[in-house]
Amino acid sequence: MRRQNLAVVLGTVADAVAGQGPLSRADVAGLTGLTRAAVSSLVDELIGRGALTELETAPSGRVGRPGRALAVSSCGPAGLGLEVGVSHLGACVVDLRGESRVWRRVERANAGRPARRVLAELAELGAEAQAEAAGLGLHVEGRVLAVPGVVPTARQGLIEHAPNLGWHAVRPADHWPDPDTVPVPENEANLGALAEYWQAEHGAETFVHVSAEAGIGAALIVDGQLFRGARGFAGELGHIPVDPDGVPCPCGARGCLEQYAGEAAVLREAGLAATADPVVLLADRAAAGDPAALRALDRAGRALGLALASAVNLIDPDALVLGGAYAELGEWLLPAVRAELAARVTVRPWDPEALHCSALGRRGALLGAALLTVRRIIADPTLLPVA
């Protein structure tokens, strides 16, 4: 019961800071229904665990002694997010307020490289980020690794298949140089969707989040919870067929969405060679009115709209969110996606504005990796040691 009450108090303060502003202990008691004595004891423990701090007394306009305002700590506990992308490595540190305090990204061609070497380089980048965070008064309480691959629920700590990296049955713990800092792997599309849910302002409780880099990943949030499927394989939107007799896919099927709306497919259709940042190249060409780039993005948008129409008809979400690279190409993708949705979602009402681009863009997966630790702490503050 005390663990639950600690979570209630910490969550109440965190939500208030994000919305109406700092609360006093009396305010927390009024909002939670707990007694003032109970709240005072719980707040003291949360301060001792480094999760809360008290600000200087400020006048409230009320009769009696003013209460001191509570705030989620800007120093102390934090989450470290790590990311392996096909063309980059990333590390970030987020504090308990959900604010990114350290952000590092390096361009690195990781496809086909040995997992041991890639993970060793990522561990070094993560150690640098953690050292920078320590200089800001933050200490890392958990580490999560975002990967573009399948992470089954039944075999924790295993990356079963990351085709665009060329990884199969990789367990980060077997390759991480420091056994005390091994991160927990998680699918990058799942983490991007969670970051969207925790930090976006659209308020949707059930939505499909679709993102792209070398491949296409999707994740489903249902009533505020990540839906993983029976074995953790949910979200393979990139392998929904949009043309059953179409282009062969490396997965063994034909006409998969990735062959029409994936990064390589769009570049090929636009007549462009791969670069260090193809998303920027495509956006620049489209903004300049390049006909081939515009045709390629329109084709990708129609294929994406076809796949998403199936998702809408099956799932009935509140919203569809384009994240990752799609968010940065949304200006040219959205018209075609909306046209397909309007033509194919006919058995239920559909608001075109329910499709939108994530403000997080390509930051979503890495941010979600760091936020996962933060949200776990807020849900269970006893994970933090008592000072």
C-alpha cells in the first residue's frame, strides 16, 4: 500500500508540474484524498529517495502559513537511453521531469557490422553521456536500448532478429564491456510510440504510431498501454502487402509496404543515391520541386495510406501518428496518405485531422528509451534507494 501511495503522490506532483504548476503538501492531500499526515510522510520519503524537492516558500494568498511548493527533482535520478540505428548511434539522459539533459548522436554505418563492435562503441558513447549527466547532478538508474528489430517478450534481453542490421539472436549482455551497465533492449518503434504517448499533446489514448528508417515499424497504443501481441511481434506494418503480386521483399513475401514506402524504395524511385542522411536529401529535393522526388513521395504516401487504412478498419484508433523519418517528410506524404484513407475508410467516421506528424521526429525512439526508466520510477518510487 505504501508503494502505491508513493506512486500516487509522485505522479500527482509530476502531472501538476506538467499542467497547472507546483503543488504544496496540502494541495497533494486534497487531490489524492490522502490525509495531510500521510502525504507529509510520503513526501519526506520521496525527498529522501531524490525524487522530489521543495522549493522556496511562496505566498499563496491563503490564510495561514504558506506551504512550500513541491517539484520533481531536476537533479538526482535519471534514465539513460541508447540507440543502434542502421546509420547512427545515440545516447541521451532524461531527468525525472521528462526533460532531455544530455543528447549525443554520431553517424555510423552499422549494417552488417559485428554486434560486438557496434555495442562496444555504443557503450563508450553511453559512458560519455553518463559522465556528462553526472556533472549536472544526475545519476542513471536504468538503461534501455532501442533497436530496429524484434525483441520477444518471452526471451527478455534478446534481440531475436534485426534484419536491417544483419543481426540474429543477439544478446547485448554477451557483448557489453561492463556487466554492470548492460541495457535492456526494446524495439525502437515501440519506444517511439511510448515517447509520443508520454510527451505529445494530442491526448489520444489509442493510436497507431508508424515510423521509418531503413525499415518501417509500427506500434499500437491501446487505452494508454503498449500492445505487444502474444509474443512481442506486433507492429510489423512494413510487411503488410500493398500489392500481392508486387516487388519481392527480402522477407520472402511480395509487395510488402517496405518495398514501396521504405527509405531505399523511395530513394530508388526518386533516382537518388543513398547518402549519410537521405531524409534531408529527400526533403531538400521535394522542397525544391524536384518532380522525381515528389512522385516518389506521393507513391510512398499512397502505399502507406493503403496499409494504414487496413489498420484503421481493424483497430479503430483515435489517431494515426507519423513518426521518425516520416514526420520530417510529412509535408509531402500526408496528402497522399489522407487521400487513401478517405477512399478506403468508409465503414466508420474518420477525421482527416486524426492523422498527423509527431513533433518528436527522429528523436522519438531514443527519447522513449530514456523515458522508460523515468516512467518506471514514477510508477514505483521504491526502485530508488533511500539516501
